[in-house]
Amino acid sequence: MPRPVVLIGESASKRADYFGKAASLLGVPLDIVSWEEIAKGLNLGRLKGAAVKVDPPVFQTARLSQMKGRLEAYQAALQYLAQASCAFLNPPWAICQMLDKRATNQRLTAHGIPVTEMFPEEIRSVGQLLDVMQEKRCYSVFVKPRYFSGAAGVAAFRLHPGNGKMRLYTSCRLSGGQLINTKKLACQDRRTEIIMLLGQLLSLGCVVERWHPKAELNGKSYDLRVVFQFGHIAHIVARQSSGPVTNLHLNNQAVAFSRLGLKQGMLDVATLICKKACAAYDADPCSRGREPRKEASHIVPGGVNMVGFDLLVEKHTGNLRIIEMNGQGDLIYQDIYGENQIYQEQVRAMKEF
Ligand SMILES: Nc1ncnc2c1ncn2[C@@H]1O[C@H](COP(=O)(O)OP(=O)(O)O)[C@@H](O)[C@H]1O
Ligand SMILES: [Mg+2]
């Protein structure tokens, strides 16, 4: 008997709409459980024995301080869901871990997987940031809230080592002492404003990384979003930008991989890196009890089956580094409005869990 398929998410969302379309095309009944029901203490018995996909809730706030509170509630909800006895497409504990940029970077580093270079220091103030940058002689960095996504609060910061001039690129701004997320990347070079903004940002709890120069196409830099599921690349798209932050909702352009003129071998390297990164979650004590990853099928009920990777292609060498792993990073407009292959493959796999 195939398991019932359940989607946890927001019923009026593109994700639920298109996952639902995939399920009905394949003749698979789908039960949608909303985040509101979970917040009201859903009886986990409803998930018993099911194959379950967990989509993210929608946060309706632009204030970064409020986002932090919502995120904490979300993390708690994921911990609650983790107790359900069902087979998850991606287990809630792993989704939760991938929300933590430091934990992800450390896990991948420990497994010898190439990542962006993250400073080990917990940097809490602008003074400390400047000291660390001087010490490391690293004058271009990314400052990123440790747990946020969608470029919220992501800032690229440059300090001129000679004259001390500063430049900051970010899509958040200060308004009435509050950090507000916008959908437009702006560049600032006024020292006092930069210090105020960075100070607020760092107080939220951030990671700091070396700013790695990205490969370019027609004078604009890009990185790659790879949807990797069941052991293969299901979708790959370049995100091209005239600024240093490439997330697509910031008015950046999606470009077909074939237009980048990269060597074919690059896809094999990307596949290997993504595969190893998914497997880095197998050894976690939280994975105990689930079935082992089978080389032949690539489907692991209860393991990490799908990840949206942000991959950086280094400017001069073409080497790949993982920027981040998104445990729910599978919403690709070109795919849902096209053949809807990503969700169909998930439904097909989940009914076999
Ligand atoms: N260390 C880095 N070097 C160069 N670019 C980076 C670096 N870290 C992030 N970026 C850029 O910023 C974007 C957003 O960063 P990311 O870590 O993916 O945060 P988010 O979770 O908000 O998407 C990346 O897609 C990339 O374009
Ligand atoms: Mg990202």
C-alpha cells in the first residue's frame, strides 16, 4: 500500500498550488496541513505513516527584528514536527540545521566539501569586525544574519585598507532605528550611516565571510542555484546581477546554464559536491533509525532528499564553493510554470517511500 502524501505549508501559495497540480496529474491524493493548524497544536497522529513534505511558512514582515521572532517560532514548530512518525522528504531537524548558516558551513567543512570561507569569530560589533578584517588582511566581506534567508539583511562590505573608506551593498535600510528589508539592493558609502547599519545588523547575530569574487557573464557576476534531489541535479539556473547579491527577487536575472559557456565537466563536479553535501547529514545522530542511503535508488525515506544549493563559481579559477544549502529551496518559477518536473519527481518518489 503506498503511503498517503501530505504537504505541510500555506494552502494559498504557489508552492502548494503546483505541488497539488503535480499530485493530481499523477493521480495521487494530497492532504494539505497548514502552518496555522500546526501552531494550534496539530495532533501528530494525522501524519502517522504518511510521506510528508514540509514547505516554509510565509512571513509577512519587513522588519528584521520581527523576522527573528517569527523564525524562532518556526524553528520550534519544526522541532515539534520532528516527533511525528512518518517519512519526511526532508526531515524537520535537517531543515532546521540548514537554516543555520554557521552550522551548515562547519558541517560541510568537516566533510572536506568546498564552502565560502566563514570567519570562526562571533562578531558582535563594528569595532570587532574592523579589527578582525585588519588582522586577517581581508578587506571585503559578507555579513549575513545567521538564520535568515531570501537575502534579508545580507550585506557586502568593503574597507579600503589605505584611506579607511567604506562601501556597503545591502537591500536592508534603517528606518526609525529599525532595520527594514527591501527588495532593492542599494550601495552606500557614507561612513556614519554604514557604521550604524552594520552595528544593528551585527547585533541580530551574524556570520562574516570572505567576499569571494564571482565569475562573470557580459560584465555581470553570477552564481548558481541548483535543485538537487534524489541524487541528481533536477534544475540548474544562473542568477546574474550587476551587484554582489544575486537572489532573484532583487531584480536579478535568471540565465540558462547553457549560456554560461562553462565546461561540461562542471556539472559532474557540481553533482559530486551536492551529493557529498547531502550525505554529510546521514551521519548525524538525528538520522539514526532511518533506512540507509541506497546507491541504486537515491531515495532515502527520512533522509535529506532535496536541497536548493547556492553555488559560487570563483572568478579566476572557476572552482565551485557552496554558499548555502536551502532545505526548502525547490521553488523555481521556470519549472513550475513550465513542466513542473521538480514537484512531479517528488510526488513520484514520495508515493514509493
Ligand atoms: N562569501 C560570499 N562571497 C560572495 N558572494 C556571497 C557570499 N555569501 C553570499 N554571497 C551572495 O549573497 C547571496 C545571498 O547569500 P546567502 O548566504 O545565500 O543568503 P540567503 O540565505 O539570504 O539567500 C548569495 O546568493 C551570493 O550571491
Ligand atoms: Mg541564498
